[in-house]
Amino acid sequence: MLTDRQLFVLQILIDDYIRSAEPVGSRTIAKRKDVTFSPATIRNELSDLEEMGFLEKPHSSSGRVPSEKGYRFYVDHLLSPALLTTREIGNIQSVFARKIVELEGLAQKTASVLSDFTNYTSIVLGPEVFETTLKHIQIIPLTGNTAVAIFVTNTGHVENRTISIPTGVDRSDIEKFVNILNERLSGSSLVHLREKIFREIELVLKENIEKYEGIVEMLYHTFSYENSDKVYYGGKTNILAQPEFHDINKVRSLLNAIEQEDIVNRLLRSGSRGLQIKIGHENDVQEINNCSVITADYAIADHHMGTIAIIGPTRMEYPRVVSLLDLVSKHLSHVLTNRYQSE
């Protein structure tokens, strides 16, 4: 159990180290106006905090820096979210007030905004395909036997695919099977579309369209979805500006790691909801062991859709990042929910 004075000294040291990236000594702490005890007393407290594992001494003659245990205690017990400026709040609100039609555009803009405001790397993990449903299908004939199939999902994602219409299928048949698809498939999970086509749609098409076999095969190839997430990045190279990452080999391995979809999923999909902070080795990815990862989820009508993350050094400006991430995730959820309910 830490004393009030030890708590005070620990918070001062971590706040100072976050700002300066330099080890903090007793004299630095003693010079603060809000500190009333002597350098000798501070040295004793720093020594005790180091012995308890909250601080580390990089070199024998240097000051001290927080350990991962120290950061964890700081985040769990001493952190107070920073008050954002009116300008910062206004800038974020203006981004989400713009009309961005597709989820991709909104997700990419979210990643860019967070990286710009924090100077760290940001990642927005798009909705899982299992959680994304089909809302509407439209097929527009082009020339010959080709057409464009347009799919709209519940998340606002719009996808166009060029398809080949089977020989013998005319425009009236196209209208019939599009109506059948919208009636039977609307609200279905994307990864279950093929299954539903063979279980339900094939029988209905057989009753209504003469050349139904070719249409069924076309639909099988058209509705090919895998269970994967779309990943949007902001400020990938921002990490280069942090003094902890001047080692090019360390940076290369980190950047390579966050480019890999399986690593990003393992890193960000903890199964926990709300704002989460993982520090250093709490991240079970070796290349991220020198980083902290803060995540928040976003939702449509209280239904979890994806994850927003900030990756930075363990010397991250936690109070400000927590406030920004919380505000941005709420705005993104609000915009998506309003769009979903109005459609």
C-alpha cells in the first residue's frame, strides 16, 4: 500500500517523464512549486518506489523512469482524463458533421483525425463480416451479358461487382430475381448468404424463373465473403518521431507487425468492451512489447461493430489519449446509429 506522499511523487514523476522522455531525478521534483518536502525525502521515496517495482533506473547515475508496473498503477489509480480544449472538441465535431457516405470513408477519416491529434499511430478495425448484414441489392444491366451488382449493407458500405448474366435470362427475369433476393436476403449476415441461397432462394427461383440454374451459379460466385475485417490506419510513421523508437530495426519490426491482419486482430480483439489499456508486455505480440495500446469500441444502436485503437510508446500521454479516444468513439457510434435508424 503506497502512502499519500509516495502516490504524489509517483504521479509527478510519471507526468514529468511523459512530457520530457528524460529520466527524472529528485532535484527536478523538489524544484516544483507544489512540492514542500526536501530532496533527501524525495530520494528516499524514489528509492522505495523503485524497490517496490514501480520505477526503474536506466543507468546508475541517472534519474528514474516508470516501469510497466508503475504505468499500470498510474493508469488504474492516478489517471484523470484530460480536459480537451474547445477548439479540439469543435474540430472533432466538425469532422463527424460532414456527410461521408460510406463506412470506409468515415473509418479512414476517424483514423486520420486520431493520428493528427495524438501524433501516435491509430487503427480503426471495421465491422466483422459476421456482424454485417445485407440491406439492399440492385443489378444494373450494362452491355451484352454483363451487369453491375450493387450491394448495400447495414453499416452503409456500398460495393459494386461486375457480373455475367447467364444466357437466356432477360431483363424481366433480372427484375424478378432481384426482388426475390431483396425479399429473402435483406437482413442476412454476409457470410450466410451462400447458405441461404441454396436453402431458400434456389427453390423460389425454380418456381419463378425458367433459367434459374445459371442464376443460382452466378449468385454463388457473386456472394463470396470471408470472415475478415477491414483495417484503416492513420499516422503509421508517427512512431518514428518518438525518442524510444530511433532504433530502425525496432521500428521496422513494429511496422511490419501492425501491417499483418492476424496480428492486428489478436492485438485489438480482446473480447472486452469499453475503453481498454494494455501496457508493454500485456500485449501478447512481441513486436508491440515496447508500446501501449489503448482501444475503444464503436457501435450501431448499442450493437458492437468495430474497434478504434491508438498505438504509442509506454510513455504515452494517457490522460489526453483516453479523452480523445472516448470522444471520437462516441461520435462515430452516434453518426452510424443515426444513419442506420434513418435508413
